[in-house]
Amino acid sequence: MTNLSTITPGGLVLDSLAWVPTSYIQQVGVRIGGAPVIGGEPQLRSVDDFDVYQAVKCIINGGDFRGTAYFNRACKDLAAGKLVHHDSKTPKQIVDTEKRLINRLMNIMSYRGYQSGLGKDPLDEVGVYIDADGHLIKDFGGVHRFSVAKVNCLPRVLVSVRYRDPKWIEYLDYLQGFASSAVVGLYEQVPHPDLNRIKCVNQPMARAQKLIDMAGFGLETMVDIGANYGQMCHAFESAGYQCTAVENNPEIGSVLAKFKAALYCNFDIVTTSALDLPEIKADVVVAMSIFRHLVRQVGMAGFDAWLGKIDCKVLFMSMPRWPEDTKYRLKEWPGSDLDFAEHVAQKLEMRIHAEFEDGCAGRTRRGFVLRK
């Protein structure tokens, strides 16, 4: 974290630098009277409709920059005696300066991807502010860099958080309090770049990527049973899957829905028990440790009947190491963890394709990949 020495009207020192997916930033907070919007109701527009982004896209695609709304706005500002980008003095200088800047950024990003430190000083990164609902809104600073990254479909950019809405800060305090009350923290990291400092049991992005890699190719749909805050769906959706999150805890479900909206994700949310679903059909089913909880609820006979609702090509599950892990033994299942996985595979008419180490809640569980 870097101290930006920026104080909000509420007295907060903003010190956050974070790498975020480019897709998380889809709106621009339009300046009012030449100053960034701090507090009050911002005037928002889509990044795609913002004149600077359109001008950058025009230059990259070989279009006529002089015909863009941004060039016309810059010329009007110049005629009115206002400061123009890079202190250009004539319309020709505006054209030359913009093209030179965009070509420089294109050359750098084409070979190296997005880099930190592309601005005038180390603190000059892509500016964003976070609204009451957790959206990352493009603020002043780095708009050309962000536009070049977006046009080139670069996966992530480095942002500096310039402002947080007071209601968002209240929500951060709520989550922090919830994590503190749980002693060990939240079960799973909340999938938002502004929340990575909240204590949690699992840091599941690497865990999710492991499953994506093991799933293989040619798969399109995924269901996460017991989705918690949705990290699996966020990761699988980023990998191109159409996802469904099943989470029946209403408090956790509200957090899941909030961050799905804040980060512009498209996965579906089902807020009911997996036991009550008529069917669970997808290319990939992520069950992980949920099976033992379901067995405790309905017993082995009820669990076996429920397994008949699952139709998938790949299924991920993980189990405590039985019989060694006596704390998490199931009285309904006297056998080993491998015996249980083989039982599930038989019921689903699948086979155990591979095993993996599943780090979860500070313990290493035995993970299984089942395939048709």
C-alpha cells in the first residue's frame, strides 16, 4: 500500500493501490466544473461512451482523431484559454501529442502488458473511486492508460482508490465486524479488490484456478454448491464458464449478490438448499466439502437419493482425511475418505480420475476429481 496523502471530506487517508480486472471498471464519473466528483451524486456514463475512450480507440484503429468529440472538446477548451492535455497550444499540437502518447502506450503494453509507473510519478496510477454499492468508477488520472488497456483487452490494470463513499465504508465496517465475531475470520475471501485486508480462513483464488486447470477443455457450464461469497463463480466466469452459485444462507447470499452486481458478473444465484433443487445439471459441479454437511442433514439414504439429481461431466469434492481426522468424522459413514469418494462416483456413474491436495480452513483435505 502507498500513502497518496489524499484526505476525503470525511477525514480518511486514502492509501490503496490494487491490481483489478479491467472488466471491473465500466463507468466513468464525469467531472463537474473541472474537478472530480467527491461526495454527492456523481454524473456517470459508460466507459464505452466516454469521449477520451472513443478518441483513443479511434487513434488505435487508424481513424480520424480530428473528428472525435474529445478533439472538439479540447479545441473549445483551448479557445477558452483552459489548460489542455499535455499543455498543447494549437489544434495540431493536440493531434500530435495525443497520437504520440497513444503510440507510446501501445508499444509498451503490446510487449509487456499493463505496467505500473506509466504515469508522471510513482503515485500516478489509474484513478478510481468506490461508490456506495462497491462499483469501481473511473475517476481522474490515467484515463488514456486505462483506455489503451481496455481497447487491447488487457486483463488487469493497476488502480489507486481516490475516494470511498461513506456508505461503502459502513459496509466495510460491517464485514470487518462480521469477520471479527467469527474469531478466525470470514470463511472465504470476499471477491472484491477493496476487501483483501479483511481476515478470512481461505484465500481461494489459487484454489479456484487449480480446479479450472484440472477441469480441462471443452466445458462451458458450472454449478457451485455451497458457493459462499462466490469466489469459485468469479474465477470460473473469468475463465469463460456460464456459472450458477447455490447458497442457502441468506446473510451470505446477500453479500454474494452485492459483489456480483458491484463487479458486473453474470452468474446466476440460487438462494435455496441444494437438497431442494429439482436437478443439478452442468458440465462441471463444484461440491468440495459440502457433501458431508448434506449427509448430516438427510442421512446416507437421503443423500444417495439426492445424488440422482446430479448430471455432470466433471465433479470436484474434498473430504477430511478419515479415519485420521476424528473431529470431522461422519457417524453415518464408517469407512475412509477414499471409500466415500468411490461411493459417490459409483452413484453418479463416474470414476475417480485424480486426487489433489485441497487446502481449506487451515487444513489439508483430500480432493477428488470425478469424471464420466
